[in-house]
Amino acid sequence: MSVTGTAAYYAFELVVTVLAGDRTEQLTIQGPDSTPFRVTGASGTYRAYYTPSPLGGWRPISRGDACAIEQKLARAGRC
């Protein structure tokens, strides 16, 4: 199964219905750290871009900087 975000931000839980003999049971599969799965769209679909600030919180960055970060994550297998 694969999930691709096309725009915005998505959070969801994966619920699977398991059939065992003559009964069914629903299982919720947790995402990382027992939180919902989270998927974002491609950076080209956003109007503003942010990165963590060394002072805490977030700071705005240019689209070019955001794309460079995205490419670096993809090369590292984290995107």
C-alpha cells in the first residue's frame, strides 16, 4: 500500500478488517510513535515554506530552499 499526498497535509489511522473463520475483527495500525500516519503534498503545491528555527518555532524560507531540503531528504531515503 502506498499513500501520496497531492496537496495540503493529511493525517489518518489505518483500520484493517480481519476475517478469521466466521468472525471479523477490526485492527487499528498505528503510525510511528503510536501516532496517526501523516502525509504532505509536494512542496510545489504550497504558497509558503517554513523550517525549524534555531531559536525555536518556525521561520519562513524560499521555495528554492524548500525544494533543496526535499531533494536532500529524498536522496537520504527519508522522503
